[in-house]
Amino acid sequence: MRKILAVAHKEFIQASRDPISLAMLLGVPTMMLLIFGFALSFDVRHVALSVQDRDLSAASRRFVASFTNSTYFDLTASLGPGDDPEVLLRRGAVKAVLVIPERFGADLAAGRTAPVQLLLDGTDSNTASTLLGYARALAAETNAELFARALDRAPGDARLALGAAINYQPRVWFNPELRSTQFLVPGLIGLILMLTAVISTALSVVREKERGTMEQLRVTPLRPLQLLAGKTLPYLVISLVATAIILVSARVLFGVVVKGSYFDLFGATLLFLVGALGLGLLISSVVESQAVAFQAAAVSGTLPTIFLSGFIFPLRSMPEALQVVSYLVPARYYLVILRGVILKGSGLANYPDQVGFLAAYAVLMLGLAAIRLGRAEVR
């Protein structure tokens, strides 16, 4: 027993001398518990809704209130009578637009059927399907209230009561068939690129350290930025080739067609990859072993991309703390652009905030990696 305890004591000492590995062993389970516990939810709540009320009557305001007073929809924008609702849907600013035509209130007051249209962004097929059910239930609830009020005004005359009703007409844009592959394939592109880019560069520098060849590179007249460029360029080319292969495979196997510009898609992918490669280099400048580098790359790149980017789970249904953290995840912005270009045919001009963040993230990651490698060179 004494010998076993001696070996165990030695292992504890070695583990304490590698704080990064120890932090990974203790921190990863806690992080996974928090992310899985709070982010793993298929509930759809607080969906961004825009309203185009062309009637502006008391009846139309009550109907809008039935949507906004629920936990399903949040009113984020109001459109004028001549505004085009497609603009907000194409930019991804809202997920649904409720259109109420003129004479909505007059038709209901006269006992006639009043049409109402709900336009949905169908790029996320699961969310769109859920919203269709929510809106149908809200419209049915309003019709039940109209029926009850009409019966109070005309007791016993059910025909008059049934006359005043809302004709709910949903229309799904960008993915009218609500095919899940149209939503998942662009997300898989972001996940695969983040995983391969971060891990490949994280392992490349650490491999040099373990083989002892990193010291040989440091004595060469290479500047940190030149070393970064040389390390990232091959993996950047490989990742771009992988992107082309994924797009071709998605077209052939799943029927996912790029409706937008390939130039815009290439530009956004390039920014995203540069940031991911920079993150991998930053990780490799901190850790000393390939095993720890792989774990750090997986935790910092893969988990946030799966759970905090909107890849599968709706962000607005998560707790506010995780929503705030998700603003730091580059895949969140890349997937918005990716789905916009592929499914909606939008250009980069519709996503200035997302492009700006990806550019800033790429500069930050490469800058931090250059500073870290520069300090190591000085030492």
C-alpha cells in the first residue's frame, strides 16, 4: 500500500506541475455540464417578430397583442404600409413578419372573415415548424374569443357567430418545404471548418516543440508574423479545398444549392478560417503537448460552435448569460452569413455587423498569437 501511495503522490506532483492539463481535466466537465444543461433545449421562445399593421384598428392591435403578450414572440420592429418585409427576413433581423391588411377590424365587426398573413424565415426548419404551430394556436384562440363575443351579441344564432373569423395564412420563405438538411448542412460547414482549422494549427506548432525543431525555427531570421503566415497558409488552402468539397457534396447528396454569390461565400469563409487558424496558433503558443493542444482546441472551438452559435439550438431560448457568451463565438456570425448566402441568396452587404466581427476576430487572434510567439522567441 505504501508503494501505491508513493506512486500516486508522484502523479499528483506531476499533475500539479502542469496547470493547463489540470485545468482542462477539472474545467471541461463543469463547462460541459453548464452548456448541456442550459443550452440543450429545443424550446422556441422569444422569437424576433416584426408587424406590418396596415389597418391600425383596435381589433388589429388586440390581435398583435395576442402574439407579443405570449412568450413565443418578441416585437422587435414595426413596418410601415409600404415597407418590404423581405428586407428584414433576408437580413435575418427577424424570424417572422405578421401582416395585417386594411379593413381587418371592419371585416370582423361586420361578421366577415378577415385574412392575416404570417411570413416565416424557413432556413431553420425546426423553428419555423414550431412557430407555425404557435401562430395557428394563437389565431384559433382569437377566433374562439370572437365566436364567444358574437354569441353574446346574438344568442342562439351560431351562423352569425361563425361569420367573424380570422383567416390565418402562413407562408414560409427560403425553405418552403421545411427540409432540415437545408438548415443543417450550412451549420455543418461551419462546424467542420472550425474543428479542422483550430486543431490542425494547434497541433502543428506543438509538434515542432515536442520534436525540438521549434528552437531551430526561432534562430532563423523569421519574424513572428512570417512564421505565422508560413504556418497558416498550408492549412488555409487545405480548409478552402475542404469547403469546396463540402459544397459540391451538399449539392450532389442533399440538393443544397448556393443561391447567392460564391465570391461572397468565399470572402466570409476566408475571414472565418483566418480567425480559426489564429485561435489554433494561439493555443499552440500556450500549451506544450499535442494531447493538451487537441483538448484545448476541441473545447474552445468545437463545443461553442455546436451549442452557442445557433447551429442546432435557438439562441433566444437560452438563458441571458449564455446569450451574452454567444456573442464571442465567431461561428454565430459566420452561420448567419452562410445561411443567408446559401439559402436566401443574400450578399455580404446585408451582414455588415457579422463581417466586421469576423474581421476583428481574425486580427485579434493573429495579433495575440504573434505576441505570444514573439515573447517565446525573445526568451
